[in-house]
Amino acid sequence: MPNLNRMVEETSDSGVRAIMGCVDDGMSLLNVHNREDNNHGKLSTFFGVIIPCILSMFSIILFLRIGYLIGQVGFIVSCLLLFVAYFVTGLTTLSVSAISTNGNVKGGGAYFMISRALGPEFGGSIGVIFYVANIFSSSLYLIGFSEAIISAFGKNTGALKQDIPTGYWYGFLYRSIALLFNLIICLVGAGMFAKTTFFIFLGVMISLGSSFVSFFIHKSQYFHDVPTENCLFGNNTPSLLYTGFNWTTLKGNLWVESTVDYQTNHVPTILTIFGVLFNGVTGVMAGANMSGDLKNAAKSIPKGTLEASGFTFVMYLLLVFFTSATCTRPLLVNQYNYLQVINIEPVMTTIGVFLATLSASLSCLIGATRVLQAVANDNLLGSYVAYLGRGYGKNNEPIWAVLVSWIFVQLVILENRVNALAPIVSMFFLLSYGVTNLACFVLKVSSAPNFRPTFQYYSKGTAFLGMVSCFAIMIAVDPRYALISVAIMIIIFLVITYRAPITPWGDVSQAVIYHQVRKYLLRLSPRQSHVKYWRPQILLLVSNPRSCYPLIDFVNDIKKSGLYILGNVIVDDFDGKAIERHKLEINQWYDFVRCAEIKAFVDQIVAPSIRVGVQNLLMSSGLGGMRPNTVILGYFDYQEPEDLIGQGVWQRAYGIFERKKKKQLHFEVMENLPKLRSKDEQPMRIADYIGIIKDSLMLGKNVCVARNFVSLDKKMIPKSSYIDVWPMNASEIDQTSETENIVDKTYLLMLQLSCILNMVPFWEKRTKIRLISITRDDESQQKEKIQLKNLLHELRITGEVHIVQDSSEKSFKRPIGTVEWYAHLNSLMKVHSGNAAVIFTNLPRLPEQENQYNNFMLQMSVLSDNLPPILMLRGVSSVISLEL
């Protein structure tokens, strides 16, 4: 603490108090976390991680499929497949260890870690996939359990000659009884699970030890015990030879000699066999699944998982070698339960098989319930399954999740073939492991400062290699199952994306987005922009979303994937009170943006006046090459604003239930929005309003003044409506000029914005662009129509040309811009565009002197009175290019 002491000595009394207060707060926070950790769970590394992992990996594969593995592909390929399987799970273990040591890990295991790293969509979808994998895996081990019972005690063929009934339904009964035992253990809780698994662990170790001893002391012998389902030989039972350690036997088992699998009646490929073998190493997640019941998950998960993986790997290699050197192929391919046959005490192997398969099934079942409880508690799948997250008792036991999981397993064990079910289980686990590695990789490459795991034996290379390996093996083992499992994950991902609430987890997507946005913003130089790729980047100046909702929604349509900023000014002194108001209101604005589904940013300024605030917005909004090039503001008047928030997004064409949900959210947000001003509370002067327009033009921004948008109700726009463009300078067209000389930047801006609006699917279905021009006589009408059609053709804009013939001297009087001229133009618009969906036209000429401001406001008023929604524009930059 020497640096802190120096800081304290060098600061003032108030500084000392502030620093020490922070220290006290920090220590209090640490104490809270420590208390949470102390109450996190009761299981140690050995009981909570090592034993579950070992028992999950020493399951049906150890006792009932090692012979199948060697008999089909031989000793060398078996060792290679084991290395590949442990390589993949080892890389995944490194990723899991890194993520689990980067913070407090709560209940839910892999789901919790992935969801808090990659966000609710990935986390929820992988959580469901991982849950399904554990359900299928638990079922797989129960099938192996019933297979072992029939192999040991079955009528006529049982090694222990007890003659219990066999057959499909009896096998289902044995599996169901074992599942009932697992159910009782899960209902009692994690403490009972730990005690039970410890005794199971001892039994499995004794059984495995007896098998290893038997390899050394059992004499060479022929056997005639084959399983009842092995129908390859009819009534001729083959002679199955056990030789003891023998070089000839080892040579005969070195290489691949595939034959028919008596369970599936097919010759398996190496990849199919790997899919079966991989189930023997999927237990690396068993400890992580118990994260909520561990005393110190961040320490126990990496340590226990790595130790369990190393121990089981050595045991598997030893068993593969001993088996390859002592058992002939006929014995291995015709009797999966060969360890029982050659054991000096067959009952020991039987006990080991029973305990291993039962414990592995129990471990997967209890892990599945924890994952389901965590997913339900996060409310990612809707309120319909929220009850599955309820916990009971002091240890928060997931009773409902246990019962639902029990039902699912009961359904899956209707299948009775291990080799048929094993590849499906492998697919789900490989997918889960692949996304776990993806989570670690993304966390590392995003360079998030707070990703500082205490486990250091990983890198982005190991995470990436683990991810690629998992996905590659999925495709190699069975492309069909791989595609189905990925499709299921995508469907769940989309469902959660659609339904899930906003979560406060701080998922890595924000870090990745930030990293990429920063990189590309630096490359998006404002000095290298080209008019060919111009798009509207809009700053909409609004005072309150209550009165401006139709305009906000309209501008959202014309942004064309461009930058859209809602700018707002709080008129107040820059002090603590104003800052608190700013924090409150900007959150209300963001709630409104989210609720209304507006793709916009919010920028709010505290300033002594509206004009000063807008000047700050004009000069500071945006970043790099993404800065507003167009400013839109509402019309200035002293009328009392209307509350138009009721035209909210919930009225769109959603399903009835989704509409109800949107409506509820809409009104919750509406309640928190600032209240509307009264008629006498106009905080801005006309001079400030016109000054804002001038400031915008001076800074090179296009300007649009919007009026009458209170009448815009998109639901009421009929089909075959028009977007009318009324360029005022059309009346000044030189009839002898070329097309490119009859337009200015404002003209092109109107055409560009109208074209962009018409590209939006909603407007495209209901409206057409209509370019309207005024002529004096029949002689000029046809020529101008041709010119304007050529203009639309050159600009690649689909639209109609409508010529208004007006012989009134008022419309052609020069100079244009008198109040009478605008009033006459307004009367023409009423006749020809009275039913238009929206009108684009020129903004009147801005006055030079302040004493002309009232006349400017009068010109805007008479131009736009009693018309449909109208945008009055002034363009100052090029927006359209005719170049390729």
C-alpha cells in the first residue's frame, strides 16, 4: 500500500476522505464477494470435480466399448483416436479453465460461462444444446447399464448364470429402475450426490484394479459366452480366445480389421468408432456442471478437470495396451463385455460396470438439471419455463428441473442400442465444446482489459485450435448429425434473440463490436469520402419524443442505413443538478429508442441556451467519418404540442401476444418520458431558430425543416399515394438549357431523399415519386416534361413527371420569394398534392438581417399551411453522382 499512502499524504483533507472512502467501499465489496464465495457451495475439488469427471469418463466406454474399439481398428489407431479425443477435450479444458478463473462462476457450468462471455443468445442456445447432450448422455449410460445386467445375468448367456428375463421391454425396465434411483439421489440434493459418488468411485477403482490384475494372472482360455443380441453366428457359438500377454496377439491387434458390428449390423468406419469413443471423454465438463455447488469454482474447475483428465487418459492407454496384448480379435468383436469374461472374479467387473454406468448417468442427470435451472432463472426461454428455475431448501435444489429431466431421459431410453445413440451424443458435446473454445478465443482477441484469468496455460491459439478441431470432427464423424445439431442451435439462437430480455452481463459481443468499430472508424476517413457513396447522416433536433414520434419514425425511414442521431438540448447551468437530469433523461431517451425500434443514437447537451447547445451538437456529434451531413428540425411555432406517443411501434403488424407485450413495454416507457411543455413555455426565440438554420448551413450541413408531421399516420397511407417533389426553381428553368443545368444542390437533395424514402419497403409498396414542375403555356409544357424525364433517367430514379400549367403572373414574377408568391405556390400544392403522403420542396431564402426574420417565418408558414407532411430543404453539398 505504499503508493496509496503517498497519495493520501499528498492530498487535501477532502481528498483523503474521498480516497479512504473508496478504499472502504472497495474492501466492503470484496468482503461481500468473499461472503458470497463462502456460501457458494460445499463441495471440494476432489468431491465436486475430480470424482464426477472420472466417473463420467470411466463409464460404458471403459468397461463395454474398449474391446469394440480395438477389435475394429486395432491398437495403433485406437491410441491415435484416444490422443485426438483427449487433445480436443484438453484444449477445451484450457478454455474452460481460463473462463472459469476470470470471475465468480455460479450455477449452470458451461452454460453460465458461455452466456456471460458470448451473451444470452449464444449462451442460451448452447445451454439448451448442452442440456440435451447431458440428457442423451445420461440415457446412453443407462442403456449401457441394462446391457451390462443382461450380459451378466441374462438367461442362457449371462456370465453369472442367473437367468433373469431378457428382451427389449425387460431391458427398458432395468433402465427405468436405475433412472428411478438417480431421480431419488437428485431430489435429495448435491450433498447426497457427493456422498454417493464417492462410494461409487471406490467401487469402480476396485473393479478396474481387479481387471488389471486379471490380465497378469489369468491363464490362456477359450470362451463361448456371447451376448444375446449377437446373432451373427446363429447356433454356432464361436471360440473366443484369451491368450494372456502374447506378442503374436499384439501383432494381430495392431492394425485396422473392421467387421460387422453385432449391434447395428453394419461395418463401422473409423470416424463412426471415434464418435462412440468420444463419449468416454465428454466427462471433462462434469465438474464444471457442478459450479454452483463448489466451494471455490474458479480454483476447483481447472485443477480438478486437468487432474481427472490426466488420470483417465493414463488408465485408458494402459487398458488399451493390456487388452491388445492379451485378447484376440474374435473375443473383442463378439463380446463387448470381455472384461467380465476374463476377470478372475467376474462379479467384480459386473459391479464396476454397474457402478460406472450408474454414476455416469447420475452425473449427467444432475449436471443437466443445474444447466436447466440456470437457463430458466435467466428467463431466456420465456415465462412458460421460468418455474424450472425454482430452487428449494437451503441448497436451492432444482426440484422441477430434476423432474422434467427425468421425464426426458425416460423417453430417450426407449432406444436400446448404445452404438446408435453414441454419435448423436458426441455431436451435441462437440458443438458445446466448440462454442466454449469460441468464447475463450473471442474474449482473448477482443483485448478486453477485464479479461484477466488467473489460469495462464492457454492462448488464443489453443482456443482457436480447439474450436476448429471440434467443428471439423463433427463434420467428419457424421455430416448429417452435425448439420442437424447446428440447425437446432441456430433455431434456439433465433428464438432467444427474439424473446430474451436485455441482460446486464456485459457479454463479449460489446467488446468485439467496440474493437471492430474503432478499427474501421479509423479507416473511414472523412477526407476520402466520395459522392458516389453518399448517404444521409442525419442529426434530428427534437425537444420531446412525445410530440415528435411521427417525425422521428419518418426520419428513421430516410436514413438509408446511415448515421441517425437524435439531438436534444437541456437548457440549464452546467452543475450537479443539471447533470443528474441529463443522466435521467438520456436513459429515458434510450428506452424510447429501444421500445420504438428506432435505429438511432441519442446525443443530449446541457447548455445555457438552445442555440449554444445545438452549436455544440453540430460540431461534436458523430465520430471520424461518421458525422451528420444533414440537419432536420421541426417547425417553430407557439402552439401547444400534441402527445403523439400513442402511435408507437406496438401498433405494427405483430402477432396478438407480441403486440400485447410491445404495448405494455410502450406504455411503461411512455410513463417515464418528460412531460410536454405548455403553450407559454416556448424556450426558444425566432432569432435562435433561424440562427440554428444558418449555423447548420455555415458548417456545410444540408438543412430540412419539417412541418405538419403531426398528421402523418403511416397506417392510414393508402396504396397508389405519391411522394411529391416541388422544386421551386423549376419555374426558373431556361427552356433552352441542357438537363444538367436546370438543377442545383437543393433540387438534387430533394430527389435523392425522395428516392431513398421510396426504397423503404413500406413506402415502396404504397407510394410513387412524382416530380412536379410549373409551366406557363402549352408550348413549354412538353419540352419541360421531356427534360425532367431525362433527368430522372440519368439519375436512375423511377418516378413520374407531372406538369402544372399556371398562367398566373404571380408564379413567374421575379424575384421569387415574396409572401404572395409562396401563398400562390401553396394553393397549387393544395390542388395537386393535397392527398400526397409527403411533400419535398425548397426552403425559402434565408434573410440577411434580423429585422427580416419575421418575414421569413411568414414565408415558411404560408408555403406549408394546410398541406400534408412537408419537408422544406436547402442543400449545400453534392449528393448524387452520374459516374459509374
